[in-house]
Amino acid sequence: MKLGSNLLFTAVLVATLAALVNAPQPALAQTAIPYAELNGESPDSCPHLFTAGNNSTFLQYCVSDNGNISSIQTPFGHFHSGAKGEGYGLCQESPIVEYHDYGVSDSGNWQSPQILSLTKSVIKISRTTSDGRWTLVQTISKVAANSSIKVVMALTNNIPSDQVAYLLRFADLDANQMTYSSSGASAESVWAWDSTPDSAHYGLQLQTTAKSPFWYQQGFARRIPDGPNACDFAADSSRYGWVEASTNSSIAYVYVGPVPSLQTLTVTLSYHAL
């Protein structure tokens, strides 16, 4: 919401005075569950801000109510999130139905999210598709010990028959704030890095970190910044597993396999600095 100039000046003055006297942050409330503690510079668009470490171990990221990680900074002063968002996609193979939410765009066929739990380190969010066939529970955790973001996605098949599903995590990564950063992919991870000559080459990696119950898993370096149609996840991806810095690229990590009736399959990934 925009503030008038007088109100904005007052808000800035109050925040500055509060910092000078080292006043504690007031608790922020949400229906039934409190918001994560926000620092004084948190924008209105970031309801859940998580911070750990300092300097070379610094990590800060923002999570939306829908379970999108809308910004990532690690280490201190190095930002990696692009304009086309971050989030998750799901495809039901038969009959074919596609669902996604990438923060800046979504398929419009999800029910409202439910925040199941929230602490200063962890947020757990549940979303069910509008047709009631699938429920995706995301647990996004701050891992201060290694300055990483742990993302657990638990997918439940709510109908009385087995279904093949494609489940993915997508991010438009502008490594080190470089819109035209390089990206790469393997069977275990995807990443983007600042390949500017004679630079420190800061970047971010998304890696699968636990044994997957799905029969197929693969990372994709994408040649466009936009998120994929989850039912056509390989489209616009590099055949060679990397995209050079002359292209505005993005990344996706995909799992494919049958999900038994009324059961849940869980995958675990991690975002961390390169």
C-alpha cells in the first residue's frame, strides 16, 4: 500500500529512532498463526523474512503465503532472484491437468493456501488443487549451519486411483543480480552463476538432497526466464545442460513417477550459494 509523503516520513523516522535505541521489534500477528519475525527493512511484499549468519555466511530470503521464495540473498550483498519468480509446478498425466504457482504467475486452479505452522526458522504451507485431486505441503526451513534453504515438498494423491505426476521446482535466477547469468544442470542439481570475466563468480544452486521416491529426476537449464508448463517441463531447456550468459535463463528441477492412491510422496531440495 502506498503511504502519503507525511506518513512515509513519519514511518521512516519512527523506524530510525527505534533502531537507535535498540528497541525490540513488535510481534506481528496473522489469523491463528503469528508472522515470522521481520527485520525493520522488510518490504510490505515480504510477509515471511528469514535471516541467518553474517558476511560470507549471510543468508536472507522471503517466503510468500503461497510458498514461493520471492528473494534470496547469500552471502551478504549478493542477490539471486529474477523478475519471473520462483515456485512449484505439478502435472497430472492422465487426464492431463497442469497446475503451477511461480509467484508472479499461476495457473489459477489452486485453493487458497493454509499456513500449518510458522516459527523463526520454518514455515509449513499446504495447498490443494481446485479439483481436490492433489495436495502439496511445502516445508521451507532455514538451515543456519550451512547457510542454506531446505525445501521439502510432500505431494498427496487424494483420489482412489494411482496417478502419474510431474512435480517441479522452478526459479528465475539472476545470479549476483546479473540478468544474463550463466546456468547449468545435472541429474542432481541446477545452478546459475555470474560468469563475468575476472569476477568472483557468485551464484546459487538448487540441489536434490534426499533419495527420491519418484522413478525419474533431472535438472534443466532453461533458455528463457519464464516458468514452464509443468506438463511440458523440458520445453525451452538446453539440450547440453548449460546456458551461456548471453541468454536470460532460468532453472527447473523435475521429478516424475506414479503416486499411489491416497498416499504421499516426498522430495527434499536445498538452495545454497555456489
